[in-house]
Amino acid sequence: MSYLIGENMTGGYGAADILHGCNIVAERGEIAVIVGPNGAGKSTAMKAIFGMLNIHTGSIILDGEDITSLSPQARVAKGMAFVPQTANVFPSMSVEENLEMGAFLRRDDISKTMDEVFDLFPILKDKRSQNAGELSGGQRQQVAVGRALMTQPKVLMLDEPTAGVSPIVMDELFDNIIEVAKTGITILMVEQNARQALNIADKGYVMVQGRNKFTDTGEVLLNNPEVRKSFLGG
Amino acid sequence: MEDLLNAFLLMSNFVFVPAIAYGSQLALGAVGVTLVYGILRFSNFAHGDIMAFGTMVVILFTWLFQSYGINLGPLPTALVALPFGILATAIFLLGSDKFVYKFYREKKAVPVTYLIASVGIMFVLNGIVRFIIGPDDQRFADGERFIIKAKTMKQYLGTAEGVSIKVSQGLTVVTAVIVVVALFWFLNKTRTGKSMRAFSDNEDLALLSGISPDKVVSVTWILVAILATIAGTLYGLDKSFKPFTYFMLLLPIFASAIVGGLGNPLGAIAGGFVIAFSEIMITYPYKKFVAYIVPGDWKPEGLVQLLATDYKFAVSFIILVLVLLFKPTGIFAGKSV
């Protein structure tokens, strides 16, 4: 059985459904990327997996356990971590305090995990006492991801992590994501930079209007002429 | 030279010392208001009457202890009664949260709804306090009255003016410093305190990090109980306890919190002193002070008073309006109103 399964998800924020029978599957240590045009329901699908959205049909299964009825906080306790696209740090608190808050649910010694995060993002170590709100966009994203990693999650979900960052930082961020996946953490990522994201993806999901349109490995999707034409730009 | 010394002593006695004491009391009150605004995200209009309620309980226990013959020597007996007042206020506030504010939180009400609800709580407290202790002045200070008397200082220095410092004023400053240091230690060094700052900063992210909103809310109300009761008791020891006066203190307290930047405890403290000094300095008759400073023929005829002391609250009100018009985020750039 696959590690993370979002099965036949159907639901929306209010009366109208946004997702229609959407399926997302990721194995342990895999990088799964959700791409698609604007309004396709990519972020909605990920929020549904995290529990920030109620689906009236379908289920979410993590490591064989049905977690559909759990609240987002409960899913965090089960090993899920979510990095929102915006407002993803505590701006008036220092970098170190942000990481401490990320590990709030843990009662054990977090210094080792914090050192691991600093190894992954060395610049955060330099700026550990600086307020997160004063950092540049790219550095803030690193704090946001670092915060999520502090719970030692099994699944890391990223909502458009490279939104608003420069190309170099985007490359670095993708490198870091690959590093994180190598440690065995499952990565689920929604991305607008479809080409670069599919490049590093083990599995890619192209969504259109709340439904799965194409599902395959990243490499296959990149070379698929229909995918390229519809929104990779040929 | 001696005139300048006299001028300084005069200002100290009638402006600096009272303003520092009053500023400390306002600071403690303002920190309570700013915590509720920053963490619970609404303006708590019941704060003045929460102070009155806490002080009322302290007074009742003080009278009880006084009747038992318990006393603290030179210090007021009210200090022994303080924990009881804090406990009673904390129970009331946690109860008001459970039966009033929680209802609106579940409905995800807008902030102004909580404000109106707090006005309701204000009226309830208003009634309770007057019902139990009556609307009149109550005096409950005992122990030594003065640390230094003006007369003693005049004799010691040989000057025409002296400074008197009351025990209640010294106590206010010492207590305020202790409370503020403890509060900042709590907010910056403890896990619970940091979680409250995180909750104030970004509520959704705090919830995602597993921070329990119920615990944050409860701890906030307990802190408010502590701050309000101590502020009210210190004010009552220094001046006197009258329920109506405490209701009126709402204006300078809010002015202090807003001037300093809502949601910022450091700002609330700074704002408290800004308001206290402004109120006193703008309504002080400078006649005697000017007389000490200037040469003989220039001695002023009138009182040289900008505003009559009756208009003290007008000063807070004007400062509040000016800040809201020109710099709504306050000195320390808190959340805008």
C-alpha cells in the first residue's frame, strides 16, 4: 500500500465543489508534484489532504490509517507538516523562536533537529537571532520550511514554495527539497514553476478543473507533447 | 542657585513623583489592555471595571485581615489580600470567557462584536461592584504613609520646597517594575509565553504548529486578572477607591495602550508614562515654578496653567485622537486599530 493516499476527493470551500474525484498518491521518500493552470484546484487538493478543507466524498490514508476525520492539528501529530504559501512565519519572532514554535508539539530535546535544519539552511544559522519578518523572501521561505521540518514529519507538504523567489534561490530551494526527500520524508508539492518542479519529481499530477488530467513520472510528463502544449509552453 | 533647586524640588513634588506613580499604574493597566488586543484581538472595554472588581475583593479581604489584627508594619495590609483579589478576578474572567466570549469565538464573530460584549461585561461588573461595596469612596490604606516627608526634606536641605514620597508611590514603582520584569521573562523565556506571542503574531500558523488556542486564551485572562488587580490596588492605595473613578480610568489606559502601539507590552508601558506626564504637566499651575526661575519683576500674575485640573482626562482624550489621526500604530508600531 502506498504511504500517502488522497483517494477520490470531492469537495469545496462552500456550496460548490472544487475537487471532483481527485486522486493523489505518494510513496515514502518520494517527491510528488501537483501542477496545473490557475484555478485547477492544486492548492485545494493539498489542503484537502491536510484537512483544511472538508471533502464530502473520498478519504485520506496515511501509512494505512484513515485520517479523513482528523483535524489539521491532529494530522500534524500524526507526522504531517504543511508550509502555507503566504504568512508562513511568525514575523515578530526570531528565526530560532520560529523553529522552536515549529517543534511545539515535541517534548524532547530539539537541539539536534535544529542543528539539522541549520545544516540544511546555513544562512539561517547566521541570522538565528534576527526577526523573521526582517528577512528577504527567499530566506523567509527557508524559515518556513525549517519550521515545518522541526516536528520530524513523515510527510512535508509545500504550497508553491518558490512563489516570489529569484531563480537562483529557487534552484537552491529545489536542491534542499531533494536533500529532505533523501532522508526518507515524503514530499508533496504544489508548484506554478511546472517545468523545474517536474524535473525533480518522482511523480507528477497535472490537474485541470479539479480533476486529474495526467498522472505519470515527472520525466514522462515533461516530454508529453500535450502537457507541454497546454501549459509548459511548448 | 537656591531658587533653581527650589524649582526642581517643586516640580519633583508636584509633577515628577506623582507622574511616575500614576504612570506606573496606567502602565500596568495598559499592558492588560494591550495583551487582550494583541492575543484575543479585541478592545476590552471592561478593563476599568475589572480593575474595580479586583480592587474591591482586595479591599474586602484587607478589612477582614485588619479586623483580625493582621498587619504588615509599615507596608499596607492590602498586599496580603492581593492574591485573593487576583484569584477572584481570574475566576470571574475565565467564567466570562466560558459563558460569553467563547460563544462568539465559535461563531467566528468580528472584533467589534467582542467589543460590545465587553461593554456588557463592563455593565455587569459595574453593577456587581456597586452592589457589594457601594458607589462611595473607600479608603483601605494603612501602615506608614510617607517614605519621606516634604517638611523633613525642607529641614534637612534648608530649602523652601521639599519632596514628599508616599509609601504607596514607592510601592507602586517597585511593584510595577517587578511585575513588568516577570511578565517579560514569561513572554520571552517560557514555552507558554512564546506560544502566546506566536498566537498573537500569526494565529493560523500557531494552530498549525499545534498550539492550543484554549490554553492561550486562559493564560491571557489570568495575566489580565493579575495585572488589573495589582494596578487597581496600587491606584486605590495611592488615591482612593471609588467605582466610578475606575470606570473613568478606561480612557487614559486605552490612550496609553494606543500611544504605545496596540499589542506591544513595551509600548503600553511607555504609553502609560507619556499619558501620565502629559496629563499632569499640562494641567499643572506653573506660577510658583516660574516665580523661582525668572528675575523678580517678571513674576507671573495668573496661575500659568494651560488647562484646569478638571480637564485632565481631556488631555488623554486629545492625545488619543491625535495619535489615531496621525500615527495609529503608535510609538512602537503595534497593530493598527
